[in-house]
Amino acid sequence: MAHGDITHIDIPVADTDRAKQFYSTLFGWQINEIPGFEGYPMWQAPNKISGGGLAPRSDDFTQPRSYVEVDSIEDTLAKVTEQGGTVVMDKSPISETSWWAIFTDLDGNTVGLYECVTDAG
């Protein structure tokens, strides 16, 4: 994916099994847990492009959150603060080759960032 593409959407859920049944029946999503990410089932839409996760609901995570792929989380967070946004969570690892972060925009919307390094090329 390219810089600026929406790459992932997390949906906060209180009951994972209930949510898996609901979304798979409603939209035909394939929902599976990936080894190493137990308790965080990942969903994929029938187009095999759109996807995300069913994440545990918490006091600070009550609405779906989109993640935007960026070339550099550090550079993007610097631009966020330059433009008046707020960093909620600094760059944190997902795996050895991928990272995430969270910020809020000027209207208080929470947006996630995703950065990934691949060996392609």
C-alpha cells in the first residue's frame, strides 16, 4: 500500500464471539485469529483488500479507528503536532517489520498510523 492509504480498521467490541458472528453474517467477512495475536481476531472483507480487527473495547477506545499507512510514523507525527494535532501514542512495534501510533486531529478524531518495511525491491 502507498503512503496515505487506509490500511486497517479496528472495531471495538465487548464480546468477541458475538461480534465475530454478527459481522461474518452481516457482511460475509472472514474472521480469524492469527498466531501471536490471540484475542484480537482479524477480519477481511470479500474484496480481499479491506480489513481490520475486532479489538477489545475500553474506556479510551469506544469508536472504530482507521489506520493510515505512512512512509514514516516519526515524520507524520511531527507534522501532526506542527498542524496542531495531538500524539496519543508514539510509535510502537507490532512485529519486527511493522509499527503503529495514534493521534487526534483538530476536531478530536482519533486516527491510527501504520508503517511497514518489506524486503521487496
